[in-house]
Amino acid sequence: MCLHENNKLDMITKYIKSIVLIVILVFASCKNKEHQYHNLIEKIEAKSANYSGTNISSEVYNETVKKIKISEGNKEFYITERKSQITSYNCSECHNQPIKLLKDKHVGKKAHWDIVLNHANEETMNCNTCHAKDNMNELRSITNKTIDLNLSHKLCSQCHQKEGKDWVGGAHGKQIGGWAPPRLSQTCTGCHNPHSPSFEKRWPAQFNIQKVKERQ
Amino acid sequence: MSSNNKKWFSLNLTNKSNKSESRGCGKEFDSCSNNKHKDGYDQIMDVPMDRRSAFKKITTGLLMGAGAVSTSCSVVSGDDSKEKSSIEWEEYFKGNYKLMTDEERNNTVDRLVRSYELRKGEKLNISSKDAEDDVLFGYAFNISKCQGYMDCITACVEENNQDRSSQMQYIRIHEMDDGKGFNFEESNDNYYHEVPAEGHFYMGTQCFHCENPPCVEVCPVQATWKEKDGIVVIDYDWCIGCRYCMAACPYDGRRFNWKTPEVPEEEVNKNQHYLGNRLRKKGVMEKCTFCIQRSRIGKNPACAEACPTGSRTFGNLLDPNSNIRWILENKKVFRLKEDLGTEPKFWYYMD
């Protein structure tokens, strides 16, 4: 009789102990401690809540580049300056006559005589789409507003809205200098020739002969 | 158990095998040891040898050790070789980089610079810069923009002093068939024709610097670890070359030096970091370090800098105004092998 009761008590205490142990384990394994996050996104959001900048800056790498500051939407960043890089700026020094006269045989082959427009098609694009007849020093928007040559991205993003938004955000285009602020982005024309913007096909820079040997 | 030659404990659930083995051995103990398979230690130490040859071998070993010690203490050898051997001695006995104090780190960097100067006569610039606060590096790759040029690979090899003869490359650019998605089995990572080829697209892989890296968990000596700014690094002087991390990495991010890496002198990148692109030795692992010698001073890694199409973006994940954060918040991003829970810090997106 006594034995049977003792066994029951033993079993009950065993069950209680195991339940208590499980409860303790469950709570101990919960990562409520600092620096423990369920995933990376949680960690990023938690750690960047009080972000106040770092000591690292890309300024020293951007010093030699001619740049201007622009602000698009809520982003403010530097872009490379264009006008000073154009060898034959001001355009009006030559373009003070109609083009037909400039193309005259007696005038000869001046400056950029060999420009070929390879951008969209004839129905969409000709010289007047971007350039203003009366003032060749500037660009003209679709609504006939003036666009400065340094801010050519405003012109390109009229048709390329998505790329323009991506560029402002940082998903499109090249960052010069470094990852640390202040941000310096390459402009549209820095990578794309506006008259023939697509990238040409080419051969890769590398061929790994050792890999070929090892895989034989 | 004693008659068995197994080195591990086993439950004797079946009696048969035990009896047959003991019967096979019989009463003579020697025939048992003849069947025993010798392990590496026994193969060297348990060799039957006569006294004379044993004596010869022991004395040669002792002389070699004495010679090594004497070059640093000798009166006759020149100052240069004394310095070289004292540097080698110190470097041999230094500890794990993680446990070093700042002073010890500076000392080891100075020793490495001095050792290179003694050997080659050139001055290096090895940094031991620690991770900056509030920085967590992330990387984004635009698969619409990659055209398969492999300029990133060329830049990486030049920047990180990788072995030229085995053509070690941290980055792999894969040429994949359109319409089949990310099919690595049918992709080609060593092509040589005009790119971009019709009907294919291109994307690149490298070490993804996981937030939960499997390679760090399996290293038996803790020679690899994740730094505060998220970069997974290797202490080349602590690595024993077991390559367990190479087996653990699901993304083929790690490379092993099967031979002493050799870089032509004029191509050596003299701006180095202790955990980054300093010259490694035979038998250690290496991998992409997000160009730690560049990223810790604010520059982009060599691959991001070199890409002509701008498909690689690098930045600080903790900066809400950075490009990488904008990409993660506004573009359709994904990572590879998400189900493994490694949390890589390398995202792919498309236009």
C-alpha cells in the first residue's frame, strides 16, 4: 500500500520537475538580451534608430572632382559638373548661325561634325528634342522650360522616369569617391553618351585558364 | 573492449561480432596488434628501428632546433638575419588577433612591415584599423545591369594580392540562361565570348558576409569571425588550414591556398590591412573581405569601384540616407539560399 502511494508521489514530483525545467528552458532560450535579434532586418532597424553619423567621410576622395550640389525630392547630394568638362563650351560661339550654313562645304569639318544620333527612333528623337534652337548653351524640356547643361538629369528623366527615380535613390548609376557621405554620383552623361547611350558589346576582362585545367 | 581495436565506445548489442574477433585473435596478443590499422602518430613513432638509426634521427632533430635558436642569438650572423629570425620567432608565438591588445596589434603590424622590408626591400603600409561604430556594411547587386564584363574580378585580384599562378578569384560571374532563373547547375562561370550573349543574363557571387555565418561556427580554432561592422574576416596566422569552413559555406565564398601565393613585385598592392589583403602563406584560407583596407576608410570595394555599368552598390546599412538602404526599401530585393538562415548581407535586385 505504502509503496504504491510513494510511487505516485514520485511520479508527480518527476512530472512537476520536468515541466518546470521545460518552462525555464523556454524562457532562457528567448533572446531578450541586448544585441540578439531574430533576423538581420530587425537588427538593422534597431541599430539605426539612433543613427547620428560616423567619423568616416569620403570628402578626401571627392576633393579633386569638380562637383555641384543638387537636391531632388528629399535627397541632397553632389554630382559631377559638366559644363567645365566640355571643351567647346559656350556652344553659341559657333552656333550663332543656322546649322545649314555651318554644314557648308566651305566652312569645313568643325568640332563635333561626326555626331550620329542613335537614341530611340526618328519619330521620337531629333536634335530639337533636347536642344533649343535659339540658345544652344541650354537644354529644353518637353514643356519648353530651360534646363541647365549641368542638370541634364532633369532632361533625361522626362522619358526615363524610372531610371531617374532610381538614380536619385542610389540604385542606378555609379557612385564616385566612396560609400561614406558626402555622396558623389556620376551624372547620366557621365556613363551614357546622350547621342548614343547604349553600352557596346565587348569581351570579358578575364578568362580563368586554371579553372579550365582543374575541371578537365 | 580491450580486445577490440576500435578507439570509440560502442554498445555491444550483438554478441556475435565480439566473439568471432576474439576467436580470430586467439591467445597470442601479438597477432592482434598486427591486424591493427596504424594511425598517423603510430606510423611515425611505432616504426621498428635499431638503436643507431634512432639516435641519428634524434640528434638531427635536436641540431635543427638548436640551429634555429642560434641564428637569433649568435655572435657571428649579421644583424639582418638576426632581426629576421627574431621577427619569425615573435610571429610564431603571437596569439589570436581577436585577443590582442592594441599595442600587440601595432607590434605585429610593425613586425610584418619590417619583415617585408628585410626580405624585399619595399615598404608596405599595413593597417590594423578597427571597425567604426554605427557601421554595418551591406552590398547590393543589380542583375539587370550586369553585362558579364568581369571587370570586377580583375580589380579584385589586383587589389587583394591573390595568387597569380593558380588564378585565384574571390568573385564568380555566372552566365545563366534566360527563362530558367538562377540555375547554378547549368550556369557557366568561365566563359570567353562577346558579352552580353544572346539569351543569357549575368550575375555575380562572392563571400556574402553573412550575419549568421556557418563558416565562423565550424572553425575549430576560431581563426575566422565576424567583426563589429559585419565583415567576416580570417586571421591568416591563426588558420590551421583544415578547410572545414570551405565545406560549411553554402555559397562557395572561401578559397584555400594550396601553394605559397606569389604576386609579382610590381603588382603587389602596398596598402594592406592585417585582416585583409596582406600577403598570405601556404595552407591558409582567404576570401573576399569587402576590401576591408578600403571600406574602413570610406572607399568602395574594388569591385564596386570598377564596375562600368554601376550594378554594384556598397554602403552602410545603418545609415538611413545611404544608397543601400534606399535599394532595400524601394527595390525588389532577394538573397540567395534564404532558407538556410545564414542572413547574408548581399542582396540582388533588378530594375
